[in-house]
Amino acid sequence: MSAPTEGGGVDPAPIPDSANEDIPPNSEGNPEAVTAVTDPEADHRRGMEKSKLKFAIIFVSLTTAGAVALAVVGHFTPGYAEKGGSLLASTGDVLKLLATTSLGFIFGRTLNGGDP
């Protein structure tokens, strides 16, 4: 065990000269006692990837809903569709483009085996 110091604390256990591996202090000599070592950088990257995917899914949902809403407006208001038909079609095409691009991002991130 460790020897007490002058200030009342305990010195850390001395490292033997024959040591060839690092054992975390809370394992008390048993490497199997430590279940997981976390890497803050990897955790941050994983969290950012999840945030990006959540945003992309929300973005796809909103653009798809917008394209559907424009299609409904164009179908039920034939007079408006004739006057602003090119505007409605252009806006619908832009929304479809954004939705398919976001879907490509989602599939590209999720189907690559989990590597960022």
C-alpha cells in the first residue's frame, strides 16, 4: 500500500521497474476491473455526427412537407397555378433538390460502416 506523507495525504503507489503496461489507478492491479476507457475527442465527434444526422433528417422532413404543400396548392387552386405556375414549379424543384441532397447525406453517413 502507499505510505502517508507529511501533509496527511497518501503517496501514489510506486511504479516497479519491471512494469510493462499501464494499469489505471481505480483497477487496483486488476486490468479486467476497468470496463471502458472513454476518449473525449471520439465522444465529441460521435455527438457531432449524431447532431448532423438529426438536422439532416429534420431538414428532409421540412423540405418534403414544403414540396407536398406546394403540390397541394397547385392542385386545388388551378387559377393560382396558371398565374404563378412557373414560380410554384421552380420552388417545388428547389425543395425536391434540397430533400434529395439531404437524403444523400444521410445515406452516405449511415451506410459507410460507421466511420466518419
